[in-house]
Amino acid sequence: IQTTIIQQHDKWKVSDYEVRNWNEFDAKYWTSFSINSKLLNEYSISPLKYFKMDKELIDGNVKHLKFTKSYTYGYFRDSGELYKIYMPKNPDKKFIKVQDYIQGKDQLKGNVKYLLITSSLKDLMAFKQLSIGNIECIAPDSENSFIPKHLLDKITSSYTKVFVLFDNDGPGINSMKKYKEKYGLDYVVLDMEKDLSDSIKVHGLTKTREV
């Protein structure tokens, strides 16, 4: 009998990066969603000159890759730790997760009535530009990953009501339904574009706020 031995090895991991200065292409990209430099700074987003990834092979050697693409952004915690890399112009892989983190958690004050769970940090920042004053926002790693109940309970305890607003497509609506089934949270289907930030980009702040 031939036995197949499966050897485990580490996946690709971000090992290094360098922050660069903002440029006009970055400004054009983010402002198309009405996201300004103040918000990008508040949520600790910085453009990256490059980032490196390492992978340990089965034979013990380490393989290295270096990426130097335009429109590459690092998402950082308040402490300065990189938790995600965002490449909006890369259709194959837009996000590289570096560590678990509930986006927007560091910015919560807990002094308003409502909390909104959005599908992404970009949607979170775009929503803030709607200037709805009595609500704060967080976002999971992705709309397909659940915020663990013990963390969600801890975050949401000071709010009167918690809503979910994910993408206006099959996966987004299914994820919202799962939050409803699992946690009893009501959800909002914004029947405009695929997501909130695209709705603002296409229809503007005023129309999106009305809807």
C-alpha cells in the first residue's frame, strides 16, 4: 500500500514594506468615492512604494517576492501595525490579509445611538461622508468573515441598534442574511450600485444619502 505523506508548510506572509508619499493618482482614486485625506489619515491608510512576501518551502528554503505596483495601500492599526494591503486595480487579488482586525474599531467612541457594520473600510469611510451624525461604523475583514460573537457583543453593548450594510449582490445579501440569522441584526439593501462607495461615485453624496 502506498502512503501519501502530506507535509504542511507556511503560506505567503508579508515580510517588509515601505510607505511612500501620496500622488495625484491616489488622490483621483480616493476622491472619486468622496474620501478625502482627513479620512485616510483618521483610518491610518498609507500608500506603499513596495511590499515583500516570504514563503517557507518544504525543503526549508525561503522564497521571496517583491511587489511594486501603483495603487497599493497599507491599512494600519492606531498602534502602527500593518493589518491589510489593498490593491484596488489588481483584479486577481485586491486584498492581502496580514492579521485579524475589526476595521474601524480603534476609531469608535460609543457615544452615539447606532452602529453600522459595512462590508469594507472603503465603504465605511464613504458612509461617513454622508454626514449622518448619530451612527458609527465598523467592518469585518471581509463580508464573508463573521465577527466573532464575543467581540461583537463587546463592541455593540453601548449602542441602541446595530445594522448591517453589505454589497448589493448575491454574496453580499447572503452574508447579511447570515448576520440576521446568527445575531438577529437587521440589514439594509442599498439598491443602487454594487456597493455603497460605488453608489456615491456614480450618484453623488446627496442622492445616496436620500436613498
